[in-house]
Amino acid sequence: MINPTQAAQHAAQNQSAGKSQTSAVTSDFETFLLMMTTQAQNQDPLEPMDSSDYASQLAQFSMVEQQVKTNDLLSALATAMGNVNLDELASWVGMDVRSASAFHFDDEPVTLFTEPNPKADKTTLVIRDEEGTVIDRITVPVADTEFVWAGTDSAGNPLASGTYSATLESYENGKLLSEKLASSYQRVIEAQAGDDAVVLTLEGGLEILATKVTAIRTGA
């Protein structure tokens, strides 16, 4: 995993490598200019440099100059993009994010947010452990969308710390209409840049995509 410190070191290494490459190209450019000037100054007056050769060398001179400018521009862009990514990643760490996913229980009540089907006349909150085993089925009011789960099984016994999930089942006349994973707030402890999105690591080791976050609040 890449944390902000590792990302900063990586960016610094890339920046250093870019500067070394630019320096090398710049050196070649200056050497080329010196050699061409020396050649022009020391050519035989009776047999001057052929105009086509001179034009060819001027073209090479222009290409080298353009390469130096291009490398400088690319280095500047890479540095700017690296800074933006680091700022974005750092802004996630320490925040509480809400998402429809499994959650980490650590002996503290967990607030769950649900979305019942509008046609439902009965709703049941189903609690599962990390293996998907049903721990409890709790009948909840249809109109309610927020519940506090105390972390107990169907017999009221306290559960061990770990990863759990909650699904709201909506029924109409005994027929199952929908099953939706409940949402909860969890603390972000690490953020890393993936191929297509930012990956957030939550307390307890759970990982979610930043695109799955539906709400953010300042961590207490």
C-alpha cells in the first residue's frame, strides 16, 4: 500500500530523475552548439561547409532545443500532478466516510442507515458476520431509516470485535421486494491511488473505493 509519505518519496525520486535527464539533454545541447560554432570558425575558406550540411546541422540543433523545452514542460506537469494527487489522498485520512459496505465493530454501538422500499409494509434488518452467517434478524419500523446496532446476537449476547454487515429486507404482504446493504460511517486511516480511483482503507482493514462514499464528516 502507498501512504502519503511513500507517495511523496516516490514523487521526489521521479522529480530527481527528471531533473537528471533534463540536465543531460541540456548538456548535449550546449556541447552541440559549441561544436557547430567551432566548426564554423575553423572551416577552410577555400572549401567552406556545404550549405546542405549546414542546414542539416541547424535542423538537428532545432530538434535538440525543442527536446530540452519539451522535457522541461513534462517535468513541470509531472510535479504539478503529483502534488495534486498527494493533496487529494491526504484530505481523506482522518475523515469519517459513509458508504454501503461491511463495517468494523469494536465493542461500540454502530449507527446504520437504511433505505426501505417505498411499497414496503414490513422491514427486517439482517446482521451477518464476516463469513456471511446470519447473526440476528431484527424487525424494524418501516418509516425509520436510522438504527443503532448494539453489537449483540439474537439472544442479546455481546459479539466479538470484527467485521459485520447489515442488510435491510423490505416486504409487502409477505413478499420480498428488495434487499439493500446498510450504510455506516467509518474512519479512513489510509488512502492510495489506484488505477482508476482512490482506494480508502478504513479502521479494521476494510477497503472501499472513494466513489462508493455517499457522505463525509470530520473525524472526532
